[in-house]
Amino acid sequence: MVRCKTRKRLVREGSLPPRLRAANQEWALDFANDTVESERAIRVLTLVEAIAVAGSALNADSFGSLDVKEHMVM
């Protein structure tokens, strides 16, 4: 007879994160990869601010960390 160990479950203790009350308190970012017709690969960075979703940005250019920071300040 083979014994199976029970899985350990993650238990989170502590308080809830603070509520967002103003713009620029929380950002979400995502990278999307695709290939265009000429077989060139592109990578798109999507930035969305949690409260003012209208202030999102898409960047399909070559970018570094300073460029990402610049878009987040906009």
C-alpha cells in the first residue's frame, strides 16, 4: 500500500492591505508578446493605474526601466 502525503495549505495571517484612496497608489503591469506579419517579434508593455484606469499606457517600443518609470509618472 502506497501512502500519499497530504498537501500543505498556505495560511495567511495578518491584516488586510490598506484601501486605495488616491491615484498612483497601485499599478498593474503586463507584457504581451506577439509576432507581426514580417515575423518580427514585438513585446508590448501595458500599464494600468488601479483607480484611474483611463490613465493607462501601451508601449510597443524598445524600453528600459527608466522608460517604464516615465510612463508611470504620466
